[in-house]
Amino acid sequence: MRALVVEDYTPVRTAVRDGLAENGYAVDVASNGEDGLWLAEQNPYDVVVLDVMLPQLDGLEVLRRLRAKGSKVAVLLLTARDTVEDRVTGLDSGADDYLVKPFAFTELLARVRTLVRRRYDVKDPLLRVDDLEIDTVKRRVRRGESSIALSPREYALLEYFAMRAGQLVTRTDIWEHVYDFRSDAQSNVVDVYVSYLRKKLGQPALIHTRRGHGYVLGGDP
């Protein structure tokens, strides 16, 4: 899944970016409100982690402008402001969730996972597709009685497929939701990683190709 972190304080921005990346997220970052707004308008993020106190444009103004343009991206506000009034203001400005600093990264990660599931209308953190099970909390994959070891990139791709099980997923969809701003979209890396996943998931095949269109995860479409 793809996340945007907008935070002006470098230690926090770096820690959140690195922590999300270690958990399989493709992460872009911005250190001010104007850059964050531009990135959020240009890319279909699954979640935005947005600080309130930002230079150039504050987080609430970034949020208001996104909602005014019809953006439905999930937004988690980060702020040192902890009064009830501050939380209400943030939520009424269009935020999906609100986390007060200082925070435990494990809590931020759990909230991000929840927002991503909500985006794809998935309630259960344990995803099931035929005989495949994906534990999105522990990031473990099983098929039948066998555990499947995946690289972080393979897991990210499989989780995205599973969130959209039974639906056509195009190569563009994969680039937009599994890879960050710095990735080379001209390479054949998508096809390579789909091939890796097919081999690791075994038979019968769960990932099916729609030639010229993309892929479908699930029973033979």
C-alpha cells in the first residue's frame, strides 16, 4: 500500500517513513504543507499521515483543500494539540482519524492498517482468498497447511491483490499503490514480482493474467 507522510520535524518524519517502509508500505514524504498538498493531489495514496503544524500551509488547510477537490484519501492527523476541541476541529475538517503526539509507532501502524482496510471495505485483518490466508497484522501468509515466506515487496503486492480479490488489477494500479514516487515505472518489475508470487503461491494458480489488461487474484476468472 502507498502512504504519504507530511511532517516538518525531521526525526518524526524519518521515523514514520522508515517504520512504514519496514512494514511493506511504499512511502513518499513532504516537509511542508504546499509540497504535501501537491503530492496528495498528484498520486492516489491509500493513506496520508498529516501533521497539523506545518510551514507554508498548515495540515488543516491541506486537508480542507483536498476535501474541497473531492479527494477521498484516508487521512490520519498527527498533532501535539490534545484538547477535545482540537480533535473535533480536525475530524470536522475531514480527517478520518486523529493521533496525539507523542505516540507509539505501533499505535500509528495499527491506525494506518485500519484506514487502509476501510478504504477497500475490508473489515477482517485476516484476508482469505480460496485456501490462501494473509494475516495483515503479523504479515504472515499461509496456503493450506503451508507457510509462505515472502520478501517485503512480494508481501506488499500480495496484500494489494488480496484487498481487491476477484477484481481486475492493472499494471498501472500496481505502480500507483505498491511503489513510491522514486520507482522506475518503465521497468518490467511488476511482471517479475507477479511471477515470483505465482511460484511461491504454488498450484493451482491463484493469480490469473488478463492479457493486455492486468491480473485477477482468486478462483479462475
